[in-house]
Amino acid sequence: MKKLGERARLSNLKIPKFLFPAESISISPAHQLVELGELSKAQEYLAAKGKLTISERKLKNRVTQTLFELGLKPVEVTEKIPSKKGVKALYFLTNSLPFTTSGYTKRSQSLMEAVAENGVVIHAATRLGYPLTIGKWPKSSTYLLGGIRYHNIFPWVFSRSPAKRYGKTIELLARLAVDLGVTVIHTTTNFPNAIVANRVAAKLGLPWIYEVRGELESTWLSKLPKDKQRSAEKSEYYQLARAQETNYANAANAVVVLSEISKSQLIRRGITPEKIFVIPNSVEQKLFDKEYDKSALREKHGIAEDAVVVGTVSSIVGYEGLDTLLRALVSLPDQYRGLIVGDGVDRPRLENLAKSLGVNSRLDFVGNQNPQTIDEWYKLLDIFVVPRKDTAVCRTVTPIKALTAQALGIPVITSDLPALREVTGGVESYAIPEDSRDLMEKIIAIKPHSQGVEWAASRTWNQAAKKLVQIYRGITS
């Protein structure tokens, strides 16, 4: 129900309150156990209880599926068939543009376009039922975007059985791979995608790549209160999910990561260093050639010429630390304005916080914007901030947005975290995480510079694609 409510909010739909019964917001012992990652204990509780509420029945189904996924070990690719017809890749994704706009979908699209420009045929396929699973109805099961052919996988019947759903996904993806004549399967985190890619590769005798972008278990951990995170690291869910990510990285023919930090972590977890390749988040070459009339942009969006605009283009979730920006805005002079482009579950809380802090008159939440014109919103900013919290996921995952700001010549301030220093080349300003005073001081002290543009120029999608094509050729020969 919580997810439905959030989708309704993002879609500006008015949902009657009677659709959200009181029981949906009550927290039963089973829900508390799941929140702490103790899935088997929650399952035992629900099995013993007898009559279940609607929310408990849904929870039971979700726990059953998750435990099933956590128990599926990789299968061995016993026979690898060498490619005699060059490289043709199938990229299996959780979600995609234009139905989901995020850093990850942007990476997928940009990387595939660059791979195609480097002479390799690449197709994309999305998880079973997507985008129907997020409430969006496509016009067709296939579509072209930026010259890339996407394939949505729709079963006639969407089974409630996790085993049957996985079986159907594997069957349909393998059939698509055969029809397309692909020579390599490429998928991304999280491990449910790897489960499918591994089995399709084994069935067809093809090599496969596991691209580790984020950390499902660390993201889950970051959403818990700080006083519960240490104990949650020992929970059944965290330990099993982390083990699954390691298992499937071990099973893949090659592993792609976004940063040297991620590579080091996987090596410590036992992954062979020689099969791990860093393909960082990157930017399009065209960003460096674009020119904007900043005065005209400001007039278009009603921003005063003398205003100093500080903000971000981001998903609005808790670990992004945008509350730190709001608190910094309190102490900044009146000519400083905040601009937050994007949407997410944390937006209502932040809007209320802005009112309580008295900065709502100097802060604009403009929601999600057209990806085709998103560069304009970046260029409205004088200072780009990434004030992420000091959590495991933020110490490891490198966001594209900071690099995009650098390419457009916007000075950047990020939290002083390893992943954020790496993605920005160590040439920007770095503030103490969750310290609004330090962020405020960094904002006042920052000056325009050219090092960010120079760093971003070394990280283009064309360079990334050349490396990926080398990996494809290496594992298919």
C-alpha cells in the first residue's frame, strides 16, 4: 500500500483514503521482523498465527519470494560455444527509459548507444512484466530509443509462484536470445537479474557479464534508523543477500563495476581480480559543446539574475542527505536560493522541513523533468551539491549527476566520501557529511574553476564503450 501511495503521489492521482485501510499502516510483529531482516522468523510467525490480515498475507508472499531468491545458487555453464559471427549482446535490465528515469537507466541507455557506435549490435530486455509492474502501459512489447531496440517480456499469465515466474523469465529471455542470435548475456545488479542471466547463459552455452552497480543490501541498510544498522548487518537478509551478490559475481565470466572502490571490495570478498573491470559512470561528449544563455534560462524559469542558485538533480530519497542542504540554506544570505530537480519518497518530508525551517520561500521543488532538456536545469545552478549521508551505499556507489555537472562547468560540492571523491576526481569541494554548517561554509567559499570540466572530459561514454566492447570480445572468443 505504501508503494501504491507513492506511485499515486508521483502521478498526481487522488486516491480515496478508504483504499488504505487502517491495518495497512499498523506494524505487526511479522512486519517488524522483516524490517530487521529476519525473514525466516517472520515466516514462522505468520505460519503459526493462523488467520492473517490482508497486509500480512501480502507480506507472507513477499517473504516467501525473497527467501526463494536468496536460496537459488548459480548453475555452472558446462559448455561454452565460441562465437563465429562476432559480438552481439543482450543487456538484461531491471528497468529502462522512458518508463523509469534514474541514473541507472541513463547509464544503460548511454552505454548501449556508445557500444552501437563502436560497431557492436546490442539489444535490451527488461524484467518480467515491466513496465506493467510499475503501472505503466507500453504501446508495444518492443520499441526503439536512441537507436537501441528494447524488448519487454510479457507472460500470458503472471504466476504467483516465484519458481514459475523465474522459470518463465528464463524461458522467454532464452527464446529472445536465440531469435536475436546473441553471443553474450549482460545483466546488472541486483542478484535476481543475475539468477536469470546465469541460467539463460547456461542453457544456451553463452558467456555472461554481471555489472555490479549498486548494493541492494547496503541500500536496505541505509534506510534503517542508525541505531539499528549495526545489528541489521548481522541479520539473515543482509548476510544472505550479500552472499548471493558474491556468489553470482564469482559465477560470471566477467564482472563490471563502476569504481575502484567497488573493485577493491569485491576482491576482498574473494572475486578474482583479473575478471573485474572498472567502467565508470560517464558523460556524453556533446555536453562539452553545448552553449546556454543563462540569463534567458533564468528569465524563463523566473529566477532573479543576481540570485545564487544552489541545488541538485536527483532522486529524492533519504540517503541523498538533502535535509543537510535545507539546513545550510537557513544560514546562507537571502540571495542564495535552493533548487531541487527530481522526485522521490522523501520529498513530502523535505517540503515540510523547508516550511518548519522557514526556507520554503527560497527553495523550489520542481519534480521530475524531461530527460531531453534536463541539461537546462543543471545550467540554472551556480553550485551543484551532492550532500549524501555517510552510509555504506554512499561510500561505495558513484552517481552520474556530479560528473554531469562537472561537464557543464558547474562547481560541485559533495559529501567527503570515498565514492564521491573518486567520481569527481578529487578536484571539487568536499563537506563533512550531515554537517549543515560545514556545507554552508563550503557554499560561500566555492569559486568557479576548470578542473571539473577537464576531469569529466576523461570520462566519456565512448571511452567506456570501447572498454566494454573489449570485454565482450575477450569472453566470446
